[in-house]
Amino acid sequence: MIKQTLIFATNNQHKVDEIRSILSNEFMIISLKEAGIDIDIPEPFLTLEANASQKSRTIHELTKQNCFSEDTGLEVDSLHGEPGVKSARYAGEGKDFAANVEKLLVNMQDKEDRKARFRTVISLIWRDKEYLFEGVSEGRIVDVPKGEHGFGYDPVFVPDGGKKTFAEMELQEKNKYSHRRIATDKLVAFLKHQHSWKE
């Protein structure tokens, strides 16, 4: 079987690695860099859905190829859903992971409710039509960052049913709980019903 090629509309290599670890047996995932596309797509909207759609539509207009994007946010109940859609830029436009985590922990110093969730929305452009898939991982925020793996808020997020932060887990273990895995599984289920990608 010839693998179907999909352009993943992201400049985040960590996300590319995660998606490839899930889809490696079925799809050829091409990053923006590998596709020769050097742009930083704005994320100006107030929802994950709108930002994901913006990214996939931008790349589809450039390439006319099947592609997908995702936008992910950490939603903390005691912070009224923050950082949410601003997760990557919580501490400023520099997308500094360590600064984002530090700001989050400062804002939660006096919070007893540590409940939070990661939410991912994937926007797929397939045969010129858009489809959305969502994945949610419920969990809690710990007081001190732990672990060297992952990225973003992974060092302070422990998923429900787990005892370690995402950053303490290898990818294979993280994928058992991952919001991105849940959304990607929905993407794969959809594509498996599209007979045209099978050879």
C-alpha cells in the first residue's frame, strides 16, 4: 500500500513528532519545513477551532493539497479557562514554554482547585472540504514542574488515571492519555472511510 501524504500545517517539530508516532504506519506526514513552506501563520481568533481552520486553509490555498492543522489549549477551571486559546503566548509573543509555565503556576498559587484539561482541535482539508476533530484530556496541574520530555505545559499536567506528568512520560505512554492522540484517532477513522487514499 502506498502511504497517503498529508501536509501538517505546523512549525512545531514536537507536534510533528507526536503525530508521526501515532500515524507512522499509515500516512506520510510532511511538515511545513519539509514542504518548503516558510511562513508563520497568525492565530488571531478566540477559539481553537477558528485558529486551526485558519492554518489548514492557508496551507491548502498555497499547495492545493490535502493537509491538516491543529490548535491546542490548556484550560484551567480555577482560572476561568485560561490560558486557553492563548496557551502558546500566555507569557508573551515569544512562545516561551518556561515563561508560560511559570506564569501559570504563579496565577495558581492560591488555587485549591487544580482541575484542568488539554483540548486539541484538528482541522483537515480533504478533497477541498474541511472537517474538524476534537480530543480532550482531563487532568490536574501540579505545583512543581517534573520531567524532561514533551513540551509546553507537559511538566505540570498529570492526566486523569495517570501518576506522572506528561513530561515524565515517553511518547508511547503519553499517547495513552493524549488529547492529540484522541483527536488524531478520529482523523484516522475518518480517513479510513475515504476509499480514495487506499491503493
